[in-house]
Amino acid sequence: MKKTDMPDIIIVNGDNNKVSFGEKTSLPRAIVILAISIVIAVAILAISLCCPELLADIVRWIINICKAINS
């Protein structure tokens, strides 16, 4: 069978007045936090190697962002 011969299939899950088409999966929160932590660690390492005089400012900036997110 060719792909054009097959009809489009829509899975409808209804719950009273709510209707959703298919299911949308999201990544677990731990994986997202781990990925963000790795990106921050790599950025700090790169800055410490290329321009160490900016390291303290970058670390302060990251801490301020974390404090703003948590409040």
C-alpha cells in the first residue's frame, strides 16, 4: 500500500466537554533540569578558560537568575 492510499487517522480521547487529539508527551522534569545544569557547567568552564576575569560576574548573573526563578 502506498502512503497516499492510507487515510489519516485521528485518535480522539474525549472526557465530558474536553477533547484532545492524540497525546502530547513531555520530558520528565529531572531530564530538563539536568540538561540545563550541563549547559550552565559547560558555559562556566568555557568562560573560565577563555576570560577568567569575567567568571565572577557570570556566576553572580546565573545565581541571580536562579533566585528570580525560585521567587
